[in-house]
Amino acid sequence: MIEALFAGLLAVLQWKAFTFMLAGIGLGFWVGLLPGLGGATTLALMLPFVYAMEPVEGFAFLLGMHAVVATTGDITSVLFGVPGEATTAATVLDGHAMAKKGEAGRALGAVLMSSLIGALVGAVALAAAIPVVRPLVLSFGSPELFMLAIVGLAFIASLSAQGGRGMLRGFLAGGFGLMIATVGQDPQAGIARYTFDSLYLWGGLDLVPVLIGIFAIPEIIDLAIRGTSIAGDVPRGRLNQGVLEGVKDTFRHFGLTLRCSLIGTFIGIMPGLGGAVAQWLAYGHATQSARNAEDRANFGRGDVRGVLGPGAANNSKEGGSLIPTVAFGVPGSSAMAILLGGFFVMGLVPGPDMLTKHLIVTFSMVWTIVIANIIAVGACFLFLNQLAGLTNVRGHVLIPVILVLVFIGSYTSNNHYGDVLVTLAFGGVGYLMVLSGWPRAPFVLGLVLGKIAENYLYISVARYDAEWLTRPIVLVLFAMAVAVILYPLVQGWRSRAKGETHA
């Protein structure tokens, strides 16, 4: 194993493989900055180019590209409030709020360093877990995956503002997200739901245009109304000074960063959940790390912990999703499903051979993730001052550029003009939610987890009837969901009791 580990490193550092990896990193860097295009789409477009490559070279190119997409996607989320990827939407909440307060440099420093730590944790997990992951993957069937989605939905309680009214609004917003997730054909019965006789709606609403609308359009409207730059009247020097502070924040909250990295890795291992789930669960955990209800209320207003958690989880999930892909041929995400095609293109079969005969190729993937993220984060830090300076550009100059990004991102997700209309419609919904003080995070969480929960519930009931409710892991996850809901309520009760005592 140790010999194969170092042989994999040497294979990646060969000039040809390393050159292909640099080309992939460069491509992934710009793809991440452009909203909507996505790592999975780019993988599909680049797949034909690996036909003539050796396996190590091909994976260095593909994984080098895919590994940095999520990292640079966070940059767009922080600077403009436009999710660079569907999986980087959670970063918008506190990252862009920090940019509006003049702390863009600090937010970028925090998200890049936490992304690097997350990528390293995911790579270490991939290297360490390959021999032992089989029992974990096989113990999670559809009932356990459904309950995992329920645990995720339970985080709505933490994502809502403090107090009973805020929590009620949070659950109502989450319910609205669940309802939007049901638009389209029923996956089991084929019945059309909320389609209004529109062929476009039969396939449901794509996550990318909805997320871009719900987050980006309200920020554009706010920027237009204020008539200033994103950072207001904050001096440019303060923007640039915060980068090092953001790096320090990562190590001040290292426990949180590490825990969220492990959450991302675990979600990545579970096939079918995806990066968006990992980010939102990590964000929910970050809110629960708050000491009390008042501290938790800072989230969504520019709390650096709300940047660190999603940033770490978003990158660590890549190493996690590679584990079932390589070991069993079961893709951990849509991007890994496309990467699975790369295995067959290069004449490899995922499974036991990748852990024995082609172990060097497997470890070369580990090293590619590590090296690609180090290079990408290093390159980002070189240009962070210039990037942070964009938040000082006047709104009338910046708004047309952001609008172009918004419409490119919404259109390229499916190459359909209907997605642009969806972006505008949910932009209106998002702006109304901001004006009336309704939280957007629970809505997105309901939307992301709705289809996943529905599919796994149907499979569980069809296969096990009611017996799945008594499975040990299901009971443990149910207890976790109850604890997640009760935790903020207990915190709120304690803080009120302390206030009354001091009074």
C-alpha cells in the first residue's frame, strides 16, 4: 500500500500527467467562476479528449479540472451573491453578506483555506477508507438514506431565526421548497404535478436557475436601489487586509472546519445525495455550533463560520464520492457518474481491480485531488486583492456584468429559455422573502432534499412495507433528527431563563 501510494505520486508528477493536470486546473478555474456551467457538464464535454491518454494522465486531467470547480465557484458566490455552482449556494448567505460589509477579502481567505483543508480531508479519507468502506456503504439502504434526508430537513430549525415565529417561518419556507421539489412528473406513477399543461415543467424545475434567482436577483435589486458598490463606502485597503484574517479564522475554528469536512466526506460516500446536501448539512451544523440563540442569529448576516462550514464540506465531498465510484462502480454523484464513463473509455473497470491490480492509478487520483487543490488555492491567493477590489466597483458598472453572468448561468444549465424565466420568477420570490424577513436557506434545503426524500421513501415502503421503521440505523438517525430540532429550542429556553434571572 505504501509503495503504491508513493508510486501514485511519482506517476502524477511525470511531466505529461502533470501538464494535463495543469490544463485541467486552468479549465476548472474558469468554469467555477462562471455560474451554471458546472463541473459535471464540463466533465461530460471533456470526456472525449481522454481517449488517447494513459489512465493516470486522463484522471489527472479530469480530476484536476473537477477538483477546483467547487473552490472557484465559492469566489463568485462571495463576491456577487451568484452561486458559482449549485453546490456553492450555501456560501452566498454569509459570504456575500461579509462582502457587503467590506469583508470580501476575509470571506475569500476563509473559504479558500477551508476548501483546501476540506479537499485534504477528503483525499485522506479516500486513501484510508478504500479497504474498509464496503461495510459502511452496504449498511445504508434506501430507508437509511431517506432518514438521512430527514435529518437534513431537521436542520431547518437551526437555519431559522431565533424565536418561535422565526422557526415557524423557517418550516413554512422549507415546506414551500418541498412543494417546489414536487413540480413535474411523479417519478413512480408518472402523474403530472403542478405542470399547468406546460411541457417545460414536466421534467421539474432545475436547481441552478432557481438558486440563481433566489439569491442573485435580490442582491442585484438591492445594489441598484442603494446606488453604491457592493461593499458600500468601505475603503479599498480594508478589503485587502482581511485575506490573512480569513486564513486565521479557519484555524481559530479548526474544529468546525474539520467536522464539516468529515460531514462532506460522509455525504459524498452516500450515493445519490450530492454536493448541495453536503453544503447545507455543513451550514446547519455550523449554525448549531453557535453558543446561544443570539450568537446563532448572526448567521446569514456575515458570520465567518457560515463560510467555513460549507467551504470545507463542498471540497471534502469529492474525495468521499470517489470512494464508492472506484471501489464498487457506484457513482457517488452526477459528476462521478460521468467520471465512471472515463474508466471505461480508458479500459478500466471499477471494483476490486482498482484496489489491487490498478492500485497505483487509484492513489494517483488521491494525489491529483491534493496537488490540484493546493495549486488552485495558491493561484487564487495571488489574485485575491484584485478580486476583493471588485466589491468596490460602482453598482452601475457592475450590475450589467452580474446580469450577464446570471442569464448565462441560468440558460446554460439546460440550454432552455424557460430557465431564464424561472430565474426571474424566483428572483421576485427571493426579493419578497428578503423584504418580509423570511429565511431563504430553509426553502433551498427543502428544494434540495425534496426529491431525494420522496424517491427513497417510495423505495423503502415498496420494498420493506413498514418494517424499515425498525431498522437500527433508521432509529438512530430519527433520534438525531429529533435532537437537531430540539437543540435550538432548548438553547432558546436557556437563554430566556438566564435573561429573566439577571433581570
